[in-house]
Amino acid sequence: MVFKATAYGRFGHSIDKGPGKATPLEYLRRIASSNEAFNDSATIVGKFENENGSLGLIHAQDFIAQNPAGAFHATPEQLIKFLDSLGFFPSKGHFSKYEVWANADLGIEIADFHSGNVILNNKGMVVPIDIVVHKFDPTKGVDFF
């Protein structure tokens, strides 16, 4: 199991407000969307406050064993094949400064999907670890929040 804590009062990328300006609800929705899109296991396991009362969240997900061949990051070809296998296609989307991929059946867009934000597991499979995920159509796929 791996644990990740948000910085006090910071919850990553906001679709509407930009980098580092997401709300706790946006953070929770990104985790849920990522779980849906990539069959991930991330879950919120705790919260904390600093002395000024700023909120932080802790999430946990399964540990990913590294590829025994030593290859850690995926090639562009592996990334495209992975996204294609999950029904994602290139899209203009809501992220104007990033390359965007969308899955219309799930109503999910992803951005910032590159070799620095995925790893290859011990079976050589692509595993996203720090992707910007956005549920653009809540009537598709899993209904949450």
C-alpha cells in the first residue's frame, strides 16, 4: 500500500481555476474518475489540518512493483496503445494547454498523460500515477458525487 498526502489546503489541478487551485471536492472527483477510467484502487483514508486550519487529505492505493527488466517509463507507442485499449481517443477537451484524450462512453477526459506520469509494472503494463482526470459528462459511466 502507498499513501499520498495533499499539501495543506492544496488539491491539485482545477479545470476551472488552473493548477494548484482545486477544491477538496474536485480532488475527490479526480480520484473517483481515475479509479473508473483506469480500474485503480485509490481511496481516501484520512484528513488532517495544520495549525492554521488548512485541510489536507490522505489517499491510499496499491503498491506497484517495478518492471523486473528495469524499464520504468513507458514509450509513446505503449501509451497510445494503452489509451486506445481503454477506449480513449485524442480530443480538444477542456484542458487547453495539454494534450487531451477522451472516452465518450465514460464521459471522462484525461490530460498530462506522458511517460513521466505513468510507470510500467512488473508485468510490463502501463499504470497511470499522476494524471489529470476530469469527468466531463456525469450521465456516463459511474455516477458519483
